[in-house]
Amino acid sequence: MTPSELREILNARLREADEDAVLRRMGYTRVQPGNRERLHAVLGDEWLGLEGGFDFKFDSAGFLAALCEAVEVSADECRAVIASVREHIAAFRAAFQPFVWVDTGFRRADRPGTPIFVLAALESRRNLVLSGEARLADREAVIREARARVRAHYRETGGELKVWGTIRRYVLFLGKGDSLVLDTEGELQGEGPPAPTSRAGVFLR
């Protein structure tokens, strides 16, 4: 059973049941609005609330297991789904988040009068974070997404970034030390640098 199949089953059974009665069977003797909200959140979540969440009775896995038991879903199938979702979440969190760095050839000397905290505040404008799905997508899918994002970004900005200057190229970072250069039309130009060539940041001591 997949997570989406389990979610469909749970939603179908809840449509035919009294929510408060189900929550009481789960062990919530005095059903509170927060309990109902959590139930709705789990039923509407792609990963069945297993990315986090707890109350004084259940953690995320305990809540789902109790819900499955309350509506008579196989405990073995429920445990299998919990295990598979946790594995997916762990892989997702460990994976590199691909991003595109906007290269304008900026040097600190180009803006000697601009305070570093201003540059740090604007640093995010030089980074285009790709979708969460890109973390676990195959390389070609990530490149396709990046190319589309680059073309859209260049159109939206007109090729200019405030403070940073004229966009020269884009660099897609697929992993640590793994990057590809794209021109302003999203066409691949070859391998890129191991990391963005300049960063602005403020560090507190």
C-alpha cells in the first residue's frame, strides 16, 4: 500500500464516521478543537503528517497508527507505510537542494559605498532555489527545471539585478562541487565552478 492509497482509505472511512467518535477510539476522551485540526491536517497531507507534529498523547507515527486502528486499517499495512514515508523523508532531508546562482561578475570594489549588510540582505536575489522535488529528481529533470527557471528569470528581470548589475550567466549547482553553466537563454555551456564565486554575508561574534 502506498501513502496516497492509505490516505484515500482513511478519508473514505472518515466520511462515513463521526470524527469525534474516531478520536475517542484513538484515546482522546475529551475531544478538543486541536485534535480535530490535527486529524484534518493528517488526512490532507501527502505524507500523512509524518514530517512532524505531536501532542501530549501521540507523536506523528503514533497518531497515524492509532487512527488506522480506530478505523480498522491493517496494522501491518499502516506500519509499512509509516516506514516507507520515514525513509523517503530522511532521504529528502539528506539530499542536496539544487539551486541556480545568478552571476553578474560582481566585485565588492564595484560598490565601495554600499554597506555589507545591504549586500547581505540582497544576496537572496542571486539565488534561485528549485522545487523541493528537485532534491530527489534525476539529473536531467533538474536541468530541465533549471533551464525553464533561468529563461523565466531573465525575462522577468530584463537581464538586470538591482545592486548586483547585468546578468552574465547562470550556474546550476546540482551537488557539492557539481555545477553547470547556463547562458541567459537557458542553454548549457559546460561545467561550472565548485561554488559561487562571491557571497555577501554578515557574521555576528
